[in-house]
Amino acid sequence: MTLELARQRIVVTGGTGFLGRALCAGLRQRGCDTLATPTHQDYDLLDAQAVERLFADFRPQIIFHLAAQVGGIGANQREPGRFFYENLQMGMNLIEASRRHGIEKFLQVGTVCAYPKFTPVPFREDDLWNGYPEETNAPYGIAKKALLVMLQSYRQQYGLNGIFVLPVNLFGPGDNYDPDSSHVIPALIRKCVEAQSVGAPEIVVWGTGSASREFLYVHDCAEGLIRAAERYSSPEPVNLGSGQEISIHDLVTLIVQLTGYQGRVIWDSSRPDGQPRRSLDTSRAFESFGFKAQTSLVEGLKTTIREYVEEMTNDEIPNPNDQGQRTKDQGHIPHSS
């Protein structure tokens, strides 16, 4: 059965973030007029009483839980405890409140970081528990994976219709370009554009370039989440991806070419590569709700770079090699939120 989202009162946590904005745009195109995007300032999801107030104010029937504490390898290494606690606590508060209020559907966005470090490629959902995640972001990944267990337990005991969706690394217009928390694609775009603007002779990138990743355009991911909410009601997790794997070395080469940067790329091999490979088996999503990514990596990168350059046109662009460690942080290997 297809759930008619346009007839539901919907709450999107994290709705003002990167994926949240794309999701809300897609929901509005579906005719979803009763759509709330509560902010952290108004509803601290770490506080159970604030979550209860959110339910009282919006009376949601559908919840898309996107809000998360996220960051790249550097951020995960600095604050593993906060990443574990806050991601787990937010989800627990929302799922428990959803049970008590009897909502129609709860969609939890997971993370590819939940998979074991040496998962056979492509990652199949059945492999999720066959090992420990990559160490640099394991606390974040395990916190999200624990919410899958909570949803499955609540479905079994209370009948809560909760689903768990695992997107691969995302990219696209409106991404986070903050050097302290951005992922690999926006970090590299910013690094290359800034370096090209000031004529910097080189850029420094973390790792060896040997790791590989798969990337999904943010608007494709939003469409996948909407289709899952409409048509998927299984307790089993489901992957969302593009089916295109690329090494970090080749990704850097591609972004350098597309941004027009003419300098050298220096690989800082003393920095971690992260998980060796990431690429998802997306057959379950296609078979269950007909999802297939529509945007190629090259076309998505062109759009993303064009938007970033337009935004930076009227701003003073700093020399990336005058920013010390922050420059290196911009080239970290990513994880997905």
C-alpha cells in the first residue's frame, strides 16, 4: 500500500540542513502542505520534555528524523563521546515519543558508517552486523545502528511502523563547506576554488587517495526517502546509493579538473584514509520502492561547483595555505550523515 503523504502532518527534524532542505522541497512538490521543520533553538531533541512539547505543538503523523551531530574524520576523532551520545539520545527520545503518540510512520536516516570496516563490496544490508565499523567514526555509526535495533524492537512489541534508511555519502548544492565539519566533496571544492582564486601553488589532502567512496546527489537521496516513506514498511534496513564507486585519488583529480585548479596536489599520508571502500548494493531499494539514482557524479559535481563559485563571487577568498591545520582538515576523507 502507498502512504499518501500529502494528507499527513509531517515533521522533518534537521529540516533546515543540507539533506533536510532537499527533502522538504521534494515533499512540497508532492503536495505536503502541513510540514514542520522544528529547529534546535526551539526544540532541543536531547531533552525529552522538549520532544514532548514538539509533539504537542505539531501533532505529527509522519516523522523524518534527519537531525544529527555529524562531521568528518577530524571531528569524529576529537569528539567521539558527543557524537555517540547526542545521536543516540535524539533518536531514542523521538522514537519513544512516537510510540506513545501512535504516529503513522517513523523514518530514521542511518549512515553508511554503521557498516563493518571490511564489509564485502558492494555492501548488502544483511552484512550490517558482520563486524566492527571503521574506528575513526565507529561511535557515530554504532549510535545510528542502535536506533535500528530500537525501531525493530518497538515494531515487534508496540507495532510502531519505523523504517531505517542507509544513504551513502551525499553531495550537492547547499552542502556544508565549514572546514571543521565538512565532508570530502565540499571540502575539496572549497579548497580548490580558494587555491585557484589566489594562485596557490599546491593543496594538501588527507590520506593516500587509495580509499574509495560512492556518492549520492542530495536531491536523489531526498526522492529515495520520500519513496521509502510512501511504499516501504519493512523492519529491515534499506540502502540508498548511486551504484558509482570512485577512489579518493580519482575524485580529487576530477574536482581539480572541474574547478580549473592548476596547482599540485600533496597527499598527507600521515592522516587516516578512513574505511578502505564504500559502495552499496541498492537492489532492495529498487525492488521495494523503485528507487534508482538519476544524477551522475560528474553532472552533480558541475552543478555543485557552479553554485559554490557563484556564492563566492562577491566574497573575498582567502589563501588556503595561510590557514594552517584548517587547510588540511578541508581535505579529510568523509563519512555520511
